[in-house]
Amino acid sequence: MIRTLLVVVLLWTAISVLGALQTYSDNLRLGIDSHYPSLLVTWFVEYAVPLIVLSVGLSTVLGRWPALIARPRDVLLLFVGLVLVFQPAQWTYMAWLRGYLHIASLDDARRLLMKMLLVGWFSTTGTFAAILAIHYWRHARERELAWQRSQTDMLNLRLALEEQRMLALRAQFEPHFLFNALNAISALVREGDRTHALGGIGRLSDLLRYALSASVRNAVTVAAELQFVRDYLDLQHLRYGDRLRVRIDGEDALLHDVDCPPLLLQPLIENALRHDLDCHDGPSDIRLSFAHDDDVLTIRVANPVSTHASPNPGAGLGLANTRERLRLLHPTASLQTGVHDGRFVAEVRLPLARDAR
């Protein structure tokens, strides 16, 4: 309220300064002797004061009861009421200041009315239109800010939910990886291969160190993931020996510049091992390849389909989690699985635009 009053007073003071200056200039051209400070006081008292009262009063009323101008008909009724109430009051006030209220006859009253009818229409209408425009602008601005706040709140809530989902996926994944790695070492222990078992424990320690480091980040490079896969294969080699054969193609420097979810490739390799080596006695034929164009890095993990494999080898928890984690990283990232030419293929597509880690 005080701020509105100060702004309105300053505005009408500036208008009074300009109006008095115009009157003073006109008097000089006509040869009329005038005093600018007196003209300024007259302009402010006669014209500005009533319009200051109108501006503050109208702003207060509209701020408290915005329904008064909810419809065009309401705006028209408010303006008519303003004319019927404020305009006569303004005329009476100005007539009193100018000493016109000494009315001796009906003819004096008629002349006064005719004189006052020409005063104040433009300023009253302009003030009403300006206050109305400011009111509409404020409400539009408030609605826009409220909409922006709601969108921000929804975005923050969505991010919080996505972070919780990512943490839940990691909580599911990390015990799964640990269980499978311990299985590989336990197989060596059962076979009595103590040396290789101890080496496996050391490699597992290195793998867990990376897993713990990566688990607190939203993204790592594909190159780091590939190195993690090599270490994981070294561990699995202790279990499978020369039967474990994985061919890696397409590795280049670009892999250091592309982001992916932490622990992305290991579930794909683990899935390939489970549906290749665990389904027959011969060597594996697992292929990991990288290819890229201008927009996408494509990663493929392929293994032969065994007659003993389940009808849908891509339905495991690891692949399902991998799909979800890719979706959370980037909306265009994806994982597709299927059988092609007798091989089960898991294909990951990652956008080449780098995401902040």
C-alpha cells in the first residue's frame, strides 16, 4: 500500500511538473505574467491530488476484490460507477478551490455545470485505463510466476524421484554383481585351486573398489567401463580358464569422451557368459564391439544361442535394470535385445553429446 502510494505520488508530481511547465510556456507566448512555483502548486493541488486519491483507491479496491473486473460487463459497470461518483466529486473539489461555489441563481449553477463538464474526462478515463492495465499485468505476472514455481516444484520432485529410483536400481545391482563374483571364486575354492582363488580375491577387491567409486556417480566414461569389463573377465578366467573367449572390436579414443551409467557393460557380459559357457562344455564365442556415427555410439554384446537357453534370455534382472538406468541417464539412450542369425545380441545406443557428470 505504501509503495503504491509513493509510486503514484511521484508519477503525478512528474505530470504536474510537466503540466505547469507547459502552462508557463503558453503564458510567456501570450505575454501573461506568471510564476512557475505557483503554477506547479495549482497543477498538483487541483489536478494531481484527486487523481492520486483515485489511483490509490482504485488499486486498493481491485487488489482486494479482483472479481469486480472479472468480466467485460463488470469493467463497464465499474467505469460507469466511477464516472457517476468520482467525476462530480472532482468537479466540486475544483470548483471549491477556484471559488466557483458562490451560486446565487439557477443560471449560475448552469454556467458552472457547463464549465465543469469539460474538465477531467480525459484524465479520469486515462487513470482508470492505466490502473486497470497495471492490475491485469500484475495478475498475469503472478499467474506466470505461480506456473513457473509449480513447474520448478514438479521438476524438483521428478528429479528426486529419479534419484531414488537410481539408488534403488544400484542397491539391486551391486549385491547381484557381488554374488556372481563370489560364486566364481567359490568355484575355485571347491576345486582346491588356492593360488588362483587368492588371485581372484585380489581381483575382486579391485573390482569392488571401482564399483564403490562408480556407484556414487551418475555417469562414467565408456572407456572406464571397458577396463572394468576386462578386469571382470580376468576374474572369470580363473573359473572358466581357456574356455572363456571374448573378442573386443572397435575400441578407440572416442570411448573416453562418451558417458554411460556406471556398471553398464558388466551385466551384458555376465548375461552372455551365463547363456554361452554355462550351456555347453566348449569354448565361448562372445563378441563385444563398438561402432559410432555422427550422433550415436552403438555397443553390441553377442553370444551364440544354445538349445538349452531359456526362450527369452534378455528377461533377466540385470538387463531390465540396465534399460532403466539408460533411460534415466538420457531419454534417447536405449538397450535392445533379440536373436539375429543364431546369436543373441544386446545392443546399447548412447548419444555422443556429453552429459555433465
